[in-house]
Amino acid sequence: MAYNVRRYRHRWFWGLFLALTFSLAGLIGSAFRYQQSYRLIHEHSLSSAWALVQLQEEHRRFINTLRLYQLQGVNKQQLLFRYNIFWSRFPVLLSGSETERLDQVPGARALISDMFAEVQRIEPMLDALPDSSVEIPNVLGWMENFSTPINVMVNREFHRQSHQQLNMVTRLRHEYLWFAITWALLALSVLLLMLLLVALYRQNRWLNHHDSITGLSNRETLEQVMADLAELHQPYAIFVVDVSSLLWSERLHQPLIHNWLKFIADNLTQLETSPLEVSYIGRYQFALLTHSSDESEWHELWAKMIRKQLAIPYHFAGEDYAVIPKIGVAHSDPKQESSPLELAQAELSISPRPTREKQSVAVYHEQLVRQVVRERELQTEFSTALLQQQFELRYQPVVRSDSLRPVALQAQVRWVHDKWGWIEADELAAMATSLGEAETLLVQTLKASLKDHKIWQQSDGQLALMFPIPAEMLNESLCLQIMMALRSERMLGPSFMLILSLNQRVLPQKVQSFIQQLRSSGVHIVVDGPLELSLERVSMRYSGEFIKLSAALVASLTQAGGEAYLEAFSRCLSAMRCLVMCDGVASQEQLQLLREYLPDSYVSGSAFSPYLGRVAMENYLHRQYQQVV
Amino acid sequence: MKYLWKWGTTLIGVLLLTQMAWAQADDSSVILTISGLKTPYQGKYRVKLTRADLLKLPQQTFTTANPWVDQPHQYRGPLLADVLKKYGITSTRLVLVALNDYRITMDFSSVERFEPILAWSDNGETMTVRNHGPLWLMFPIDRFSELEQPVYNSYMIWQLRRIIVAN
């Protein structure tokens, strides 16, 4: 198998790593030993032999001076001077700085003590000179008796120490050799590692280059086959299988990815129903060319086959890897005879943003081009629209379920595009998030809505503003900007409510602290999102005092079991002392039910008013006040 | 009796004078020779110094320990710098030679700041050949901790007899 080669390379890395480690350890060890030996050699000099040599030399000089005195070559004073120098060596050796070293020489202390005793014994004779000249031959004899022992001792000690030093020098050379060898090993390991890295880099570069060339040539070949089929008027379909999700595996490097791609290609050629062509078209995409069929679910069957084949795990380094592909399909156009576009169409079918139906096959249809073009254009123009404030604010009144009196306005933003019409709030929010402009859009919209609201509040001081925001977007800067906007418009208090959309069960600690921060600053929170999450948050008493029921939930209340559900829910709310806001009330029947079970609730929806622009909202509010009056 | 007293006092006087002459001879014997070349191509010079010559110079005294004695001793003698200065020696490269011909080369500029002395007295007693004399180049080791290094120990030459000034 091809991936065995990769394993081998893996071992190479381990091998080099071990070699590096051992070389480094060896280098440190040998350097330490070398330093120790070097220090030992320099500390261990021939000092004890040297001290003996000095004594030997003074002994020889004294005997020579004595002989000269006999021959009247020197006078008594000169003889005594030499005697004193000779005498002064003994205290140094026997009880001075050289004693410790002398004691290392076997027999030296005894010999030198005897010698010193003899030297002290002859002192009165020398002092009595020239009267005691007759004793000079005896003195000479006594002194010469020590010549042989001291010479033997000096020679023996000198050779012993020389031999010892030679041994140490030899050892030092060996250690130096080891030191050099470990250095060489370390250098070699580093060199090999660098070579391997360079080879890998070059191979990766070659593989990337090869990948794009292969993709291009395969694409051309495939288009040629498609053109041939079109000329023969044979209907065909082309599946594009995108496996780019394999890049999520962080442990994989480029050569391994190419091996995996090869493995996937092998698997795709072994489908239960063999395709006409299987080609790698680059960028982690494969194309499968098959005969087309009009049968319903035909695409799904093929997608199922492909998925099943790709579910075969790729085994590497003791682990199994699998890839979840994105599959798109396009059918041939019987009218078209040349330049088949199906490959590009199939690619296009998987290009839009992922939908909830991730597992199904994306079938190309003509609207897709329009959709992709629209998305690209909108993304391009978004920043300009944001700068020029091309977004329109709309409001929906929120009324009390019992009196139907407006109590709040729910804000929403949409983009009125010259070419593509209205871009609704959900799509706009998703687009802003993908472009990283969500915070700017939100703050800009909030400021505009606060200004609108301030005007209307002059007519009705009870009217609140409800503004939606996704909980996960909360951060320090956004919180600060919200607080600043509210303060500048003096909107803190019950006149402003933040509708907080919860989509995650676990909120990060920071987001929770931001919510608390907003609450403690006087911002009222309405919890939106799946009901169980909202209840959980409210029961934990750190998110809000309002729960928003979604339009889908309100629509389901009129179905079987809805009343029982409402009854249980109302009990739960009263236990938690929490208010409720019901969105999307579309009929009188729903309103009646809500009045019966949730009498204090706030309601909104098309039964009262749709989302209205600024002018229409003013008219609405005007009518409402006239009715009240 | 009169003659006896006369000859007795004369003998004592002669003996005292002889002793003084010996003492004089002891102080007047050469204990240090300083030699070297004068400025290039102008011949050699040789200065022979007796203890009396050294005593004419300002004397320094300090107490210090060293590797050759068990406990701190008090040493006395003139500064080596003063001796060199007196004889107009400017070169700082000195070869110090002991009685047993042991010799060491020393760069005086590197040790001048330690103020070494040519000690002739050890614990108040004049040093003899038998106890490291007649001169011992002594450093105040207790005053400067860096003097405990082996290289400075090797400069502390005893039984110093000659200083060769190298150019």
C-alpha cells in the first residue's frame, strides 16, 4: 500500500529525532568527561617530583661546594651560605607547603628525615672550620651516602608521574575523539533532518503543482468525453464530489493528503454501478460521469452509493480517517451540442452556502446561477450600502393581549436593493456575519431605531422599543456601544428591551457576564430562541424577565394538544413570575387562546399589523391614539 | 691588677668592636642584585644592594597569611616600587631569581596596585637563608582576595637574590 511509504518516512523522523537526542546527550557527556580529564591533567603536575629534584640539586651543590672548600676554592662563609640554602629545603619538605605532596611518595619522608638529621649533625663541624677541616672527608662521605637513594627516588617518582600523566593524556585523546565523533553525529543528524525537510518541501511543491496540472488535464479530457456523448445525443449526468473536508484533519500533511486522495479515487472507481469516467478535477474535487436517468430518487441513489464508498476508512498511523463529501449533480442539456457546461454547473450546485440538508445531493437548476450571482453581488455591495446607510428600518407593534393597546415596537432591518429587491433581516444578518460587519450593522441600526423611537415616545411615554440581537455576538465593545447609544438617547429603563436570541445551550462565561452587566445597567432582556433554552435561562434568573414565543410555536397552539401545552406553560410562567411575548399571532383563534391562558402577555403578528416602515408606523400609531381618544 | 684591668677593658673593647664590625659586615653584605640593560646599545648595569641600602627606603609593615605559614605573620620591608623607582628602572618586565636559581617572570605593572614589599623582617626577626630570607617578595594577601590565585602565589618568591630587568 502506498501509505506504507509514508509510515517509513514517519519512522525516518523518529529515527532522526532519536539520533539527534542521543548525539546531543553524547556530546554533553563527552564534553563533561573531556573537561574533567583536562582539569585533572593540569592540576596534577609533577610537583612532588619537582620538590625532590630541588632537594637533590641542593644536595649536589653542597657536596660540590664542600669539595671546593677542600681544594680551597671557596671560603668558609661561602660554604656556610650554601649549607644554609641546603638546610632551608628541609623544613619546606618536612613541615611546609610541600609536605602533603611529599607524603604521596613512598619512603620519601623517612629518607629526608634521616638526611636532615645528618645535615643537622654536621652543622657544629662546619661552624668549627677551619679547625675541624680534618672532618671534611667524613662529612663528604656521609653526605654522598644519600646521593644514590635520593637519585633513585627522584628518578622513580619522575617516571611514575610521567607514566601517569601519559596515561591521562591518552585518555584525554580518547575523550576528545569521542567528543569529535558525537559532534560529527549531531551535525550529520541535523544535516539529514534538513535534507529531509527540503525534500519534503520540494515534494509538496511538486505535488501541488502536479495536482493543478492533473486537475486541468483531467477536466479537459472529461469535457471531451462529455462533448462526444453530446454529439451522440446520449443523455448523461455529472456528479461533482467535494472532499475538501479532509483538510480538517490537522495531523495530515500534504503527501499524506495526496495518498488519501488516491485512496478515494480508487474507491470511487469501485462503485456498485460503475461510472463512465472518474476524474480528479483539482481542488479536492472528483467528477463522476454517468448515463442520465429520469427516474425519481436517481440522484439520491447515486449519492448514497458514493457516500457508502467514501465511508470506507483510510487507515494511517493506527487511526481511521473518513471524509464527508459534498455532492452536486448536473444533467446534460439535450439541446446543447457543443461546449458542455455540466461540469461547471455541477460545481456550482455545491458552491452556495451550506443549507440544513447537508447530506442530500445538490442538483443544479437554472436559478442556482442567479442565486450565486445575487449572493456575490450583494456581498460586493454590502460595505457601500452600510456606509451610505441604505438599510431600511421597519417596526411591528407589540400589543397587550387583553386590551390590544400598543406597548412596544419590535425593530427589524432590511436592505432594499435596486436590483435584487428586499433582502430580509435573517439573510442580511448572515451576510453581515460572514463579512465581519455584523457589529457595525447592529450598532448603526440600533442608533437609527433609537432616534425614531424617541420621536414616537413623545406621543406615548409608555411605548417601548424592542431590539433583537444574537446572544453570541455580545462582547465588551458591543456592550459598551449599546450602553453609550442608550445613554445618549436617555433610553435606559423600561422603555428599551433587548431581545436576546439564544441558540446555544452553553453560553460562554464572558457572554453571561455581559448579559448581567446590561441587566444591572437597566436594560430589560427578552429571551428568544428554542423554548426549553429560554425557560432554562429564565429559571437560572440571569437572563431576563420576558420570554418570547416564536411564531412557529404560536402557530402550533391551535393544533391538537395546544391548549394543554398552554395551560402547563402558563403555570410554569406564573411560578417563575415571568412575562411572555408571543410572536407571529395570525388569527383571532390564536389570540383568544392566548387571552384565555396568558392574559397578561404581549402579542404581535399579522393579526394586528405587519412590519411597517417609519411613515406607515406613524400613521398606525396615530390611528391607535385616535381610537383610544 | 692595674694592668689586668687595663688589658681586660682593652680586650672587651676589641671584642665589642669586632662584634660591631661583624654586625656592620652583616648589614653591609650584598643581599640583592638588580641588573639589566640600559637603554638599547648603551651597555649593562648592575646595582648591588645591602640591607642597609634597603633600610634607607621608606619601610612598610603589614600582617598577612600566606600558603607557607600556618598563621598570619607580620612582614616589613620597602616597597618594590620604591626600590625600582630609586634606581630609575622603568621597565616593568622583571625576572626574579632565588638562591636556588628558581626564577619567575613577572609583569610588575599587573601587580603594582597590590603594593608588594621586599620583606626582610618576619614577625620582627630579620629573615635568614634558613627561614625564607634574606628577602621575600611579599603581597598583602589578606587585603586583596584576588591574590589567592595560584599565579600570584608563584610571584611570592623567597630567598630572593636577584632581579633581572628585561627590556
